[in-house]
Amino acid sequence: MSPPRLLYSVAQVRALDDHAIRVAGVPGYTLMKRAGEAGLRALRVRWPTAVEIVVVTGGGNNGGDGFVLARFGRAAGLSVRVLALTPVAALKGDARHAADDYAAGGGRIEPFTVAALAEAEVIVDALLGTGVRGPLRADWLEAINAINASGRPAFALDLPSGLDGDTGEVFGAAVRAECTITFVGVKTGLHLGHGPEHAGRVLFDDLGVSVPAGAEFQPLLESLTDVDIARALPRRARNANKGDFGHVLIIGSGAGMPGAVRLAGEACLRVGAGLVTTATAAANVAPIASGRPELICLGIDSAAQLSGPMSKADVIAIGPGLGQGPWAQELLSAALGSGKRLVIDADALNLLAAGRTRPSGEVILTPHPGEAGRLLGISSSAVQADRLGALNQLVSRYGGVVVLKGAGTLIGMQDQIGALCERGNPGMAAPGMGDVLTGAIAGVLAQCGDPWQAARAAVQAHALAGDELARSGGERGMLSLELARGLTHWVNGGT
């Protein structure tokens, strides 16, 4: 089992570089040579038959990494062509050293031209790396757009040029790499926002730099792994009974909307909850019960009818299909005052946002970007532009555990390193997927009793089930109920 991937900000990685140079005594040019060597190794593994390599260099250390790769590539027998957007005379420090060493070995450095890209089997992006924030210059935009339009695979060193290394925001244009190798520390922007689409497969080399102790070097995120599922859901005792695995009450689905609670209830059962009760509009009872008889279905007209079911529940999930009318508001108030562990989703989140209500106790909030925006009073696009920042604001404002859904789902909690889900696929952008996740989180929480562990395990299992569906049938036409059924495999140690 591979360890979790740790993610850092660009500033932290620069501080690690500086620490290695000043404290550990590793010369900066040594780190640059290691980066070039690591890049060349990765390139040759990814494209083993490629011989014609074009390296596009800029003016900073990222360009220096490119010159080193080009020099070692020539020594290995590759045909390497360097196209420089910044003249050698303008280079400084280690980047100039790398360019001079490349030229001294017989390498030719040419000004960048679009036409020269056509000769490449692989284009190495060593243009900007982490060295830019904000709008790009016209010549950078031209080079990036030409790389993307070339029809040749791009291999990015450290970061795809034009991508914000912290947020994954694109500065007008960014290289769409087929593969990226990042150095010293994995940057958060490779996995947030537009990062995954531009980075392709992400490789990592620490260049021999170890992370020292200290709060300033604590990672901002760690990736989820299958260990998260195993930790929350250990092997069951042979003499177990259903009472050992918790009772979940799912509240939602106003009249005419039975599907949301049905999906959440299915997922709750599929991850192993001992008993699942749904409280819904009376008209929904028959369709839910007939489709899944293992669910206990209660028709609820008012919050007074919830008193008994809530007293028996270990976990309450509320929100799927709930609506935002008086009935929904009454049920949410009852749930918030129950003193039970809560999973809050969908319309329940919108009601929280409207009332500026901070829930108390052990709670898990599961907003998508639109709901997160309403909770914070900002637009969904602002949430997406800085997903990690939005996650931290949600945790600060509402407490508990927050699951910010979307591509690269994030999980946050006060005094915890945030978690990132690297699994999942665009086919999961389909109706009901959030309801399934709500049920899965509630079902795992009923078994393990720990909101942080439950959110991590359920998010990972949900994403793995989605990837399994995509492998077997493709990303288009994925159905939430099919994904819910697939959860069982992953919560039982599936691979």
C-alpha cells in the first residue's frame, strides 16, 4: 500500500529549497542537476521510443532545469533542440550556469519559433514553472498556445506553465501536459481547480531534500488512500450482530421526490450500517419501500413525529430532496437540536446558509461548490478559483468536518491536515451522486463513530466505486444507484 501523497504550497516548497541550500549545504546548482536528471529519467520511461526532444525554456530556474535535461539528453544519445524565450545573456545564477554547461557540451540554443515544435516527438515545458503569478506576457501566451496546438505530447517540469501552483487557477492559458514531474514537494495546484486537467499524470521526485520538523513545513493536504477505508471499517467480529453497526436516520425527500432518500438509504446499507430508517413525505413511502424493502420507511408530516426515530438513531443524515419550505425548516430545526451526530447535505445546507446557522456537536457538512458559495456568501466560481481557501473558510465558519465536493474532493477539520481525494472521474457528475455520498458517510459514521475517519473513508470508497464503473462501462451514462451498489466491494477491502 503506497503512503499518502503530501501536498504543499509554492511558498513552502521554496522554503524547503532554501533550507536545503542554506542549512543542509546542498548547492542550488546540484538541486537543478538532480531535477534535470529526474526529468530525463521520467521522460524516457514515459516515452521510451522518443528520440526527437524539444525543450522550451524560460528565464528562471525552471528554464535551468530544462537546460540540464537537454544536456543529459544529448549525452544519452537523444536529438535535443532547445528553444529559448529568454536570451542566454539575460539569464542569471544557476539558470545561466545550466545554459552555459549545455552550450559548452555542444548544445545549440535557438530563439523560440512555433514551427520548430513540429519536429518534436515530445515537448518539454521548462518555461515558467512556479515563477509566475498573474497575467502572462504575450510571448509566453504565444508559446503556451503553440505547445497546446502542436499535436505533440507535452512533459512539464515542476508545473505546467501558466498554472497557479497553489490554487490550480489558469493565468489566461496553461500548458496541457500529458505528464508532469514536480520537485521537492508536490504543489497543491496540481490537484486543485484546473490542475489535474493540465498536469496529466503527476510524478514526484524529492531531489534528496528531506522535510524538516516545524509548523511551517506541515503539508496543507494529504491524499486519501485505501488505508482510510480499512481504518474506519476494520474486520468484523464473528459474533457481530446488526446492532453493533449503528442505526442511521435519513431525513429528506419532500412529496414527489422519493429518489434522493432512496439513493442515500441504499448507499447507507451498502457500506454496512446495521439499521437504516428513512423519514420522508408520506407519499414517498410506498415507492421507497417497494424498491428497497431493507429500508424502514416512515411518512412524516411534522417534526413531532421525529421524536421517537431520532431518539433511536446513532447518526442523522438530513438534506437529500428535503426542499426549503416550512416542512423542511421544521425538520432541520429538530435534527439540529437532537444532539446526535449529523450529516448535513443539499437543501439542509441551503437552509443553514439562509439562516446563517452554525450547527453544534459532531457534524459533517457536504456542500458542492454552489452550496459552499451560498454558505460563504460568495459565488461558486469564487469557490472553484480557490477550493482550499474556501474549505478552510467553511471549517472556520461552520465547524465540524467539511467535505467540499467536486473534482478533487477536499475534506477539512479544525487542527487536521486537509485531505484530498485523487480518485473519481467526470462520469460521476450525474444526478444523485451526492445523495449516495451522504448515505455512505452516514453509514460509515454509524459504524466507526468518528466523523473525520468516516468522511475520509466514505469519500474514498465513493470515488473508487465511480472509477470501477467507468472502467467497466465508460464515463457517460453512469447511474448513481449502480455506484451505490458498487460501494460494498470497496468497504470490504476491494482492489
